[in-house]
Amino acid sequence: MSAVQEALPAIRGSRDATVRRFALTDAIFHGMTRAAAILVLVLLGGVAISLFAGSWQALSTFGFSFLTSESWNPVTEKFGALAPIYGTIITSAIAILIAVPLGIGIAIFLTELCPRPLRRPIGMAVELLAGIPSIIYGIWGLFVLAPFLQTTVQPFIISAFHGIPGLNSLFAGPPYGIGLLTSSLILAIMVLPFITSITKDVFDTVPPVLKESAYGIGCTTWEVTRRVVIPYTRIGIMGGVMLGLGRALGETMAVTFVIGNAHRISTSLFAPATTISATIANEFTEAVGDLYTSSLVALGLILFVITFLILAIARYMLMRIDARTGA
């Protein structure tokens, strides 16, 4: 009994030392994670401040007209961002409209309909598209897709919609091959693997018991997908769409090859145009003068704001969906 009592202080001391070591380790881990989170905010704030400081000369010179003017003339130093903003939004919107249904459809096929031996090869083939450099997409679009559209698709569409109010102006003009529609198709191909991969992964998280229960009461595959799978994974699907949209908004090289790089706004999807990233990539090395450089930095600031607003709106939509579902 005395031996046990003599050993108790040593045991308590060892336990206290272990607890102190765990507390120190936990405090270090807590501090490192907090520092990492703060570092992200600092970097984001630093980027925003740098862009605003670099674009101040252009914003103070042109004011609000910088956002509403289509003019872009380095010789006379008259700059306006409306044409690049228009091209960025239109190409990204069309790309998402094309890629989202295709990506979700491929994900449904891979998770619900595809034979098991083919799931991995097809899934890997789709994911490999994400690894192709954007300049390769641009070269392929310029030398393969654009000539094909110029000689076959665009002439057919122009003749088919000729004389139809609204559509004739949307698909008007000579078939250049390059332009808004071509760059949108390239962007759709580029964002497709991101949307497909993330959607497939979130579809795999659906508990099998939910789908089996739906099949057990006689639901079809379409009904299970619509009523069970998609509602259960809607937040993940939205995340994949936002990731693809972010890629489309900021894509540079592939779009630069096939959009035409024309600073003008046209209602025709076949007309050449430009985007914010393409304008910066084309002209930044040739920018002579502080006002010219500041205008290009201002374009970067606008792209930063557009991306932030889109992500904020998407997050707000998800919050509304969750609140409505919870109610």
C-alpha cells in the first residue's frame, strides 16, 4: 500500500506534464490555423488595395464614364471598359449555360446509368480535360473549331434565322469563325470537367439508402435524380458551377486566340469582341504612359469586383435555398 502511495506523485506529475504538452500543442495548432486564415484575408485585402491604387489615375480621370464608354483609343488616351465588360459577361454566361447541363448530365450518367467497368475510364477522360493547358485550347479553337464554324455552322445559322426578328440580329454578320460564340464554346469545354468532376463527387455522397428507398416505392431514375439526388447535393452543385464560372471569367489565353480582340459591342454572337483578361494580356506589355497602364489595372479591378459580386450573389442564393428548405 505504501508503494502505491509513493508512486502516486510521480503518476500525477507525468499526467500533468502530458496535459501541459497537449495544451501547448493545441495552442500552437490554434495559432497556426488562425494565422493562415488571417493571411488569406491580408492577401485578399492587399490585392484589392493594389488594384485600387494602380487604377486611381484612370478612375479619377474618366470617372463613371469609364464604365459606360465603349471607346478604347491609346493614341488619344480615351479609354472605356464597357466593351471588355460586355464580352466577359456574355462569353462566361453562354459558357455556363452550355457547360452546366452537360456537366450535370455526365455526372448523372457516371453515377446512375454507366456500366461499372466504364465509370473509371470515362471519369478519368473527363478529368484529363482539366489538365490541358489553356493555350492548347486556344490553338485548337483557332485552327480547328473556328474554320469549321466559319464554313459550316455559321452560314447555316445565318441563313436559317434570316428574316426572323430578334434572332436575325443575334446571328447576323459575315461568318468570321472567331467571335463571341466561338470563345464561349471554348470556355464551355474548359469549364466542363470542373463542373462534371465536382458534381459527380457530390452525387457519390448521397446515402444509398435514400436512393434505394426511392427505387423501392417505384421511382424511376429520373425521379430519383430529380427528387433525391439533386436536392441533397444542391450546395455542392452550386459550388461546382461557381468554380467553373470563376474559371470562365478569368480565362485569358484561350479566349485571346478566338474572340477577335475588337473593342466594340455588337448584338451578333458571330462578331469579334474582347474580354477584360484578353485586353490586359494583349496590351499590358505595349502600354505607354501612366494613364494607359492605369486603365488596364482598372480593368483588373473591375474583373475582381465582378467575380466577388457573383460569388456573393451565389452565396446569398444558397442561404435563401437553405432557409426555404428549413422552413
